[in-house]
Amino acid sequence: MYILILIGVAMLSSFLTLVLHCCLIVGKDSDKNWEEEQIMKKEETEE
């Protein structure tokens, strides 16, 4: 019985790690897009 609990916890923790990792990747991508937008706005105001 304990082995089933252990397997369940391991599956749950690996799924949670995967979700957090995906959130990190999406967050970095959106930060990069935001920085590019700020640079473009700055260049437009200078012209």
C-alpha cells in the first residue's frame, strides 16, 4: 500500500514540476517580448 502512495506522490510532484517549468518558460518569453516593445517605443519617441 505504501508503494502506491509513494508512486502517486512522485507522479504528482513531477507533474507540478513540469507545470512550473512551463510557466517559467512562458514568463521568460513574455519578458523578452515586453523588453522588445519598450525598445521599439523608445526608438519611436527619439525619431
